[in-house]
Amino acid sequence: MKKKHIVLKVIVCIVCILIVLTVGYKMHMHYDIEEHEFYDVDTMKSEGRDFSASSVVYMTKDISPEGLLRVYEALNVEPEGNVAVKLSTGEAGNPNHLDPALIKDLVQSVDGTIIECNTAYSGSKRADTAMHMQVAKDHGFTDIADVDIMDRDGYISIPVEGGKNLKENWVGKNLEDYDYVLVLTHFKGHPMGGFGGALKNISIGIASREGKVRIHSGGKLKKPTITLSALITNQNIFTESMAEAAKSVYDYEGHGDNITFISVMNRMSVDCDCVSSPAEVDMHDIGILASNDPVALDQACIDLVFKTSDGESLQNRITSLNGTHILTHAEKIGLGNRAYEIVDLDEAHDGDN
């Protein structure tokens, strides 16, 4: 009988422990969904919301090499020295990454080197430098410019000022070789972050493999892959960490003086370019947007998605993962403004003709 009682007590203890762990895990992983709000100045003004701190976002519907150059020229920036062009080379087989033919003229006009870092998730063809370079070649990027996988020789640590989750950010070592960064983003959905925009491109995108894991785990882990960190990290902590990593890169680049941002809104699947077989695109192309403020740029892209009649899938992806929390936190830590005013370059262009 004593043995039965002991066994029963052990079973009860195990069950209690499992219940406590389950409840604790659920509480730790819980996050509230923020309702989408439009942050264009006209809407904020009509609703009586403060827009005294706002940024300019330039836009054209002309998704062409000429349109891309037009939004870049509107930024009125003059990169000097060694110019990096940050983009995603896309996972092997992905059909939605930026088309080299679209970006060639812009990249070559600034004599840019395409920069990337290796991935940290299992099954990727871009998890080591040799395979990553092959993907870049297969996708046509090496035909238009030199490609530098910046963490091929490790990483450097840069400080995170005002971070809640991160105190430092581990970025590809070769970032220190460049004087200016042109951030060229394909805006789309993302299965973990809700959406992939300019902020993700300079946080996860510029982080080394180890740095990616630190961001995904809210600064707790450093060894790839990211699978475990995704399982134990609250969604809001993950997106906050992305915002903090993005700010560290922005600050590293002269507090924004040596970095600017362009986002292309075409072929927008709910999945990112890091997925080899993404969900089919089910919404129309929108245009190209640019700003010196990455927060305003991402907010403008999201608002345009929420204004479309055929953007339900992407809207749901963003909302379900509380994707806009990255913008809430980025603004809170001083990275940029959610409020923005769009300057329509098509109207200005038509007026000149």
C-alpha cells in the first residue's frame, strides 16, 4: 500500500507541476492585440489626434526602375564613401523577392554593394555563406552588384540605447566597412512578425546568425537555430527587440544621417521572402514608398494595406501577430514617428509635364 501511495503522490506532484508550468507558459506568452489605427496626418487631424511630430513619406505607383529612382531622388540624400544596399536575397525558390532588373539602375547609380547576413533558422539554404552566395547568384543579384554576406567572419556588438530587452545588438562584422546604408525593402507579410518592412530589414536583416537568435529570444539566447527562442519568447518581446535592434543600427549610422529607406509594395504574400514556397499573392501591387524615417515608412505601408479591398489576408496576418506593436515600441524609444504625410510624386511628375 505504501508503494501505491508513494506512486500516487508522485503522479499528483507531476500533474501539479505540469499545470503550473502550463499556466505560467500561457501567461508568459499572452499578448493583447492592438487595434489598427491610421496615422496619416489627414486622418489624425480629423480625429483630433496629435500629429505635431510627423514625417514625410514619398510615394509613386510606378513600380519600375524609373519610379524607384524618382522616390530615391525625392529623399534628397547624397551618400558618400562606401555605400551598402541592404535587401533580402530571398530563400531559394522564392518568387517574390525584389527583381534585380527593377533595382539595378538605382544600385549601380550609388555604386552600391548589396549586403546581407546569414539566416538562423533550420532548413535554410542561406544559413552559411557559400550557400547564401549561391542563392544570391541564382536570384540574379550578383549580376548587378557585388554581394557581401556581412557575418561571414563573425559579428560586432553595437549598443542599444534605451532598450527594454536588448542592451547590445550583434550585427554582421562587415557593417563597419560601409559609410552609408540604403535600405531597400520588399514589403510583405511575415509568419512570425506579422509583416516584413524597413524595421525588420535593419534589425533581423543586419543581425548576424547569433544576433538574430538574441533578437528572437528577447536577448536571452545566442546559439542558432531560432526554433527554441520562438517557442519561449512572448510575441511583444520579440517585436520590441526588433525595434530596439533597428534603433541600434539607425544610431550606429550617424543617428540616421547615414541611412535611408525605400520600400517596394509588390507581390505581397502573407509570407516573407525567407519562405521558399510562400502563400500565393492575393492582393494588387501598390507602389514604391521612401522616407528617412523607417517608422513612418512602415506605418504608411501598413495603412495602405488596410485601405485596400483585397488586402484581407495580409491585414489578418499583421493583426493576428500584433505586428504593429513594433511601431508602437519604436516610436516610444525615439526611433521615429508613426504620424506621416504622403507626398504623391506622381501628381508632381504629371504637373511637370
